[in-house]
Amino acid sequence: MPASATQSLADRAKKILDLNWRGAYTVPSGRLYPFQWNWDSGFIALGLAHHRAERALEEIRSMFRGQWRSGLLPHIVFHQPNPNYFPGPEVWRTGELPDRPAGVLATGITQPPVFAFVVERISALPCGQTPLWREFVREIFPKILAFHRYLYTRRDPRGEGLVYVQHNWEPGTDNSPAWDAPLDAIDITGMRDISRLRRDIHNADAAHRPTNANYQRYIHLVDLFADLGYRDEAIAQKCPFLVQDVLFNSLLVRSNQALVTLARQIGEPAAEIEAWNAKTIAAIETKLWDEKTGFYYAYDLRRDRPIPVMTNSGFMPLLAGAASPGRAERLARHLVESFAPGPGWRLCASTAPGESAFDPVKYWRGPVWIQMNWLIYHGLRRYGLDDLAARMHGEIFSLLENTGLYENYDPRPGIPDARRGLGANKFSWSASLALDLIHNPAPL
């Protein structure tokens, strides 16, 4: 990309981060997502480190204000009331729980653990060399460690080293077809109709969003958690949705690796983290890999079987460094064959186009996501797959520059660039990761 185009993209990205800043944190999108989201916030902090470094520190602090005493880091913190989002805090019913922090409203589920590698990456930047940031690392380290400890002690009932997600919102890939079978097993007969309560279908194209039937299942799970008082033991016994996700566990591995690095930097012990990580890497390789198809799949704990749906989450063991070189090569072939089955396909569709559930414009069922491409790009670099990494780098910049900084993108060939953008425009993590790609060439 020419220097002038790169500078133009960086300028637009910075304006979006300023637009979505709310005084102590950043919203993903001013209209569609008016609160602070967990893994969005981690990616956003990376962008802020290249723009307004003092805000990166405050971004992370604001997210961790919602951390529960158990260590759970909620997937949304409701810093300010906003009627333009459903389900809000009144649905989650966490306000009276003794485990949540006083004076902070938040959800009772989590999202993929990204903050350790975010803090590690910022620490290598010029802004991360300051005494203020070094002191912040000492402050935030025990909180990130508590979150990881929560996952290993509360979300791994079989002691396998693989933590489970209990809601399809937890892995962040909300409407992925990988979740169809576990969700379809939930009988919605007689469940309350929530269609009139939804705000997302008024703030985005309803045809691109999850169906009302799926939303009924999503809210059923929330109601179940609230009725059980968010007690992990009870949820593990009664929740119909218990899944060991490839993306979630792979990001946990990469964050564990970063946490070990941070521990050594500040003189903290790391043996516990290293033991967690060795177990998780082994479990990813033995349980989530399918030798016949050469791909990684989520595992349905409730039904004790794999979920053989090919999604972009299956590439994440590259980022974790969990895959053997031979398996990495097989993943690389899938990336250019299964996920780009002909000329003009844009990498990387969230669901392989050959899957029966593929939908190029529906939320997580086909569109390209910048944060997933960014993670895959760094995974390819980790394995020395440089030509394919360069292609992914070019794909990311092409979408951002020619279409705009959207939430996600139509991957099909023949679509004019101006019409590829889907979901929310002026999206914060797309802006943030554009800045990180422009300003920090180091591998993650």
C-alpha cells in the first residue's frame, strides 16, 4: 500500500477511536454496541497504544473494574445506562450477587482471554517502556492471572486442560454454525418471545443478524444462569450448552505464554501457568484435531462428541504454536482451498464456503472478520508461512482501505468493494488492528 494510502487509513482509524471513546473506555460501535466488550477492549487497547497511549492503560483498567471476586472477567461491562441494547443489565440479574464488584453492572459470562498478550505486545512498544506502564503491568498482572485461574479451576470439570464455554456469546463467534447443534437441542416451545425487545435488528440489517428463534435460546441460557445464581458447579451440571472451543483455548494458550513472559519481567513465579499451558496444548492436539480432515474442531461436552463444522476458529492453534509443522501445512492448504475455493474469494470467511450452513452476509456464518484475520496472520508468521501471511496482510489492508472500517465483510468474488462492508461501520477493533498492522511489524 502506498505511504499516502497508509497514512490516510491510519488517520481514519484514529478518528474512529476518538469517536467511540467514552471518557474511560471505548465502545465497539456507538449505535450497535454502546457498552464495553471484553475481547474488543483488548484489541482496542492495542490501537490506542499507537494513538493515545494513556488511554490504552485506562481502557484495560476500565474493563477489569468489572472483574468478579472469583476472577471471572465479564463479557460486557455496563458503565452507563443505554436503552439501545438488549439484553441489558436487567436481564442478566447480576447486580445482587456477592461475587461481583460493588457498584459495577456487568454480564455473568466471559469472552476469549486476550489481555495477557495485549499487555505483552504493548510492553514492547515505546509507550510500554515508561515507568507508568511498567507499574501498570505489576498492577494488572495478578488480575489477568486470576482470570486464567478462574478458567482452569471453574471451567475444566474433567481436568483435561481444555476450558469450556457455556454460552455461544463466550467464544465471541456468536452465530457460528458450529453452535447450531448444541443450540438446536434447546426446546424453545413455550419460551418467552423476545423479538420486540431486540435492538440489534433495528440498528443493523435484520437479514444479517441471528434469528428470533436463536435469540430465544440465547436468552434462555442467560435466564438459566441467573436462576442458578451464576454458580459454576450448578451451571456445569445443568447447562445444555457446554463446548470446548478451539478459538477460546488457543487464545488461552497464547495468553498463558504472554503471562509467563510478564511474570519473569516482574519477578513473579510462572510454574503454575507453564503447567496449565502444557496440559492445554496437549489436549488441543489430542482432542480437537481431526486427522481425517486435517482440521481442528470444537467439542460438545454435553453430548461427548466433536462438532465437525469448519470455521476460521480452526486456524487458531497456529497462533498458539500448538500445531506440529505437518498440521500447520495442512491448515495452510485449507486456508487457500477450503476457505477460498476459487479466484476472487476474500480471506478468510468465518465459515468455509463448502459448509451447508455457509451464508456470506449473516453474522459469523460466512463474513470476514478483521480481528480473526489479524490472529491468523500472526499464526502464519509464527510458522514461517511467510507467503501466505503476506497474502493475508494484503487482504486485511485491501478490505480496510477499499471498503472501510466495518465490523465484517462479504467474502464472495464479484462483489464491488464498496458493497462488501457488513454490520457496524466505524468499528473500533477494525480501526485498532489497522493501526497495529501499520505501526508494529513484530510478530505476536
